[in-house]
Amino acid sequence: MTLEEAIVHCVVVANDRAECAWDCVEEHKQFAEWLKELKERREKQEWIPCSERLPETKDIDDWVKTLVCSSDESIAVGSFNSEYGWTFSHWFGETIAWMPLPTVYKEGADEPKTQSIDDNSDNENAKYDCQWK
């Protein structure tokens, strides 16, 4: 079953109350929402070939920051404008693919603030923390 098929299944079951109990309907609604979010996140994190599509800009003054990949397999942050093309802080080469930047980190957001590894029994100093102390 594909992700899209799973989403359709959950929506159909949630809309057909005769097929299962109320709890089942509510669970399928929640599953459908989670699967839609998963699909959206996957799509945001895939390289998009420049030959297929370029970032959308609103007007000549609009620059969109993205991750870019060059023909020599370098990765950098670049800015794109539909009138002027790509710009970089240093020479980068031919841009062959791009992807949207992730959202900006915000303190107190639903995402975990810290990623720690502290259950490694082989190394008592195996604690890693992404926050600056």
C-alpha cells in the first residue's frame, strides 16, 4: 500500500460510519491527518531538478532562499529570483537541483528542542546535546 492509498483508506473509513465504531472513525481521521503531514514533510525534503521546476517568486524583488546542489555535487544555500536566477555568497558552479529550506527553529515549538544520546552503556560519556551550553 502506498502512502497515498493509506490516506484514501483512512478518509473513506472515517467517512463511512457504518463500517466501524465511533472510536474507529476518530482514529482513522487522526491517522489520515498524520499521514497527510508525513507526505507533506517527505515532499518538502526531496531534491527538485531545476529542469523540472524552479522556486516560485512573487515579483522581481522577491528572492527565495533554498538548499542547492551543483553539478560537482556541492551543497550550499542559494537565493533564486525569477528575473536574475541564482546567487551565492561564493562561486558555486551550475545549479542542478534545489529544495526548500526547513522551517526556522522556534523555542517551545512542538518539535524536540534537544537530541540527546545518554543510554549508551559502552561509553559513560556518550551524551550529545545540540544546544550550546
